[in-house]
Amino acid sequence: MILEDSGAVDSALSRVGKSARVEDAGSYTVSAACVGASDVHLVIGQDPRTGLPSQDQAFDCSTPYARVVQLQPGRVTVQVMVMRPYSGATASSTDGGAAAVRVTAGG
């Protein structure tokens, strides 16, 4: 596993994710899951000059998400983002959403 993160996604724009260094080029599996959230996106990317250009994929929290990507050596950033329409200064979810993301070698 090259990276893993989890946490609350309970505001109008919240995210769970982090960056890590990829040592070897190859296939990597990106997995994400969430509960109690809507308008969820998985965003993954590397420096577009040398690796995977930033990609944004919406997914449904009712089903775990997995995808194989080709990564190059260098930094990779992965985030699960919740993007709800802004509805005031205290826009938030009352359902206590949570999300997790993981990147593992192999595909």
C-alpha cells in the first residue's frame, strides 16, 4: 500500500486524501468508499508532464469504488471530495458522512 486515508466528510466542500511518492512505474489500484454522503468524486493525479494527469470521477456511496491506473515514479495525490451546493455560511451535512481512500500496487 502506498497511501491510505479516511475521515469525516460533513461540510459543503470537504475531502479526505493525501499525497505519497510512487517509487515504481506500473499498475496501481485506487479504492474508495463512503457512507452518508452525496455528490462524491474521486480525484487522482500526478504531475501531468511526467505522470497521470488529474482525473475526476464521480461515484455512488452505495457501492465501493475501485479503479486501476498507470502511475509513474513521483508524487501522486488522491482525494475523495464531497461537493454539495453552497447553501450559506454554515452549509453542512447532518448525517455524519465518512470516506476512505487507498492506493495499492498491482492491478
